[in-house]
Amino acid sequence: MFLSYAGGFAETVEELADFEKAGLDIVFVPEAYSFDAVSQLGFIAAKTQRMQLASGIFQLYSRTPALTAMTAAGLDYVSGGRFMLGLGASGPQVIEGWHGVPYDAPIGRAREVIEICRMVWRRERLSYQGKHYTLPLEGGTGLGKPLKLINHPVRERIPIALAAIGPKNVALAAELAESWMPIFYLPEKAADVWGGAVAEGTARRDPSLGALDVIASAGLAIGGDVAHLRDHGRPQLALYIGGMGARGRNFYNDLARRFGYEAEAKAIQDAYLDGRKDEAAALVPAELVEHTSLIGPESYVAERIAAYRAAGVSTLLITPMAPDHEGRVRLIERIRALADAAG
């Protein structure tokens, strides 16, 4: 599951011990332009025993590659080898607006950051000549020299999850990362939209990485009277499709169009950018709302789990939609049982 961007952190962390007992495997801590994720992940490491911890996501541009590697190694150390490094490019609004650095070459930078991180974790002397990163720095004082990580990491290969939705970035994830994190994963259309890119990257994949772990997110509610909760996902879908970027530079709007919702994507964006956010949410296609969630009777949720599995998903990233702690624990127990029964 994801932790929320804002509010309720301490309360949610207190709940995690019970979620862990109920069968939760991994918790992702986001880092957009809120509190940093590192301090929170370290806190969670001290409060949990078994579950994995993941950044969801560290932005490629916000840390140097070496600092990204050091941070991952440090989190893996304090958690006893339970950390997964979630990476992604984010978008120009955040990278240029918040961090003040150019948003350029996200695919090339992702490749080089991953390569440098793995060099650091292997404790190799950091001598790297890439298109985007050269270590030691050329020029400067001329005093830079190749260094290696002082500490011995818990693991020399910390798992990496790459957030990606564009074809070239998805191919890179399938080639280099242990896990791939798409957004708004629609099982029925995943093969048409991403199948070629996944196959392209897999053909270049090092067998030592193992099979690609595909992580799909979905709201979760189980019962005969919960279908109305699907509408809770509409504002987020509208925000991404309509407001996460300018016209002509919104990756999520492009994805909705590739799903086949071209007219709807345009209408959502027009409404959202005009300030008509409620209208934009109402325009999100019902099929997209329904099929990117796990909300409905238990038999329906079991069918959707089977659909995700058939489409290649191996990790479900859930948001348990219950009003109290006990209800969220029960939902995690039930989805754990359904997932295990599905094989």
C-alpha cells in the first residue's frame, strides 16, 4: 500500500504493525513536493519487522546518482535488507518548478542512474563516463578521484522499481529494473498499450534479474454495497489526466488516449484546466474508474485479481477504503486470502 502524501502519517505508521500481521508485504512512501520520503522510511523501518519498504518514488533529478545509491544503501541497512528503490522521472512542473533543474533526457538519465547505483552497491570505484553523468567530474578543481562506498551494503543489488508509462521508458524498466510501476493499469488494455515495449525490454534483460515484477495500484473495498466507492477515484484520475501537465505535455493524458479514451481525455483536460474540476471528474470514463479498482463483491474482486494476474501483474498496490482501522485490517486480510487463493 501507499502512505498518504499529507496528514495522518504517525497514525498510519501505528497501524502498519497490524497491517503487517494481516498480510501486507510492502509499503510505498511517496516523495513529490511534500515531506521527504527518507526520514519517513527510516521511521517505518524501526516500527516494522517483516514488510518491505519502498520509495514511491525518488525523482531522478532531485539527488545525484551517488546520493541516490547511498540513500538506498542506508535505508536497506536500517531496515535489515527490506528496502526497494522506487525511481521515476516525475514531470517538468515538479522538476523545474520545485527543484529548479532542467527536465531533460529522462530515459537516458534513468539508465545511467541505475547503472551508477549498482556500481556503488558493488563497492566498485566510481569511474563512470556516461552521456549525462561523468564521474569523477571533468574540469572543476581537477581534484576529484574515483571513490568507493565506505560501508559494506547489506545487499550488493537492492531491488529497483522504475515508474514508467511511455513506451521507451517501459522498455527500459523491462530491461534493467526488478520491478515496473505503471500508473492506472487497465488489465484489458495493457497488452495493446505496453505489450510491445515490455517484450522489447525483456529481450535485452539480464536473466540474473529474474522475471519482471509488475506493480499495479488499485483502490480496495469488498462488499455488496461498496460500488459507489469507485467514484472516490475520479478526482485523482481527473487530476492526472487533466491537470498534471500542460496541453500537449501531459503524459497521463497521453496514456488515457492510448487506452482509447481520446475524446474523453481532451474533455477532461479542457474542464480541469478551465477550473471545472468537478466536471472533469464526472467526465472520467466509468470503465476506467471500475477496471482500475478492486471494489465490489468478493466474487467480483476475485475476478479482477484474476484479470490482473492474467495481464502479468505480480504485485497489487492497494488503498484499503474503510472508515476505521479494524476495517482496513479486515480488507488486507481478505485481499491477502484472495490473492493467495489465485495462486
